[in-house]
Amino acid sequence: MSKSKFITKIEELFGLTPHSDESKKDAIKELMHKLKARRIALKQEMKNETDIIKREALKDSIKIIKKQIKKAEEILDE
């Protein structure tokens, strides 16, 4: 996935407007911060959840977010 596709996908996920004046790295850093905050919120929600099906769905969401964070870190390392 290219940098612009990644930024677009994450912006769609969080309902953000595209950043025209910021550099791509700054936008990725901001999105990473929001992804990490979302991951923490999902972990807290999972701790309080008692329904097994909902817990599994939350685990899947956390896995997806972890992959997105990894991809963002790879892009920033380039």
C-alpha cells in the first residue's frame, strides 16, 4: 500500500479531512497517534466486555489497528 493510499484509508476510517498543507510524514504521525489512542480505547473496552462474540470482534479490530500502525512505522522509516 502506498503512502497516499494509507493516508486516505485512515482518514476515511476516522472521518478526517485531507491535509493539503502538511507534509505526508506529519499526516502519518498524526494518524499514528490517533490509531494508538483508538487501540488503547479498544483494549479498555475489551477488558470490560463480557460477551464472547463482542470480545472476539474487539480483538480483531485491535489486530487490524496494530497492522496499520506497523505499516505507518514502515512508511516513516523509508
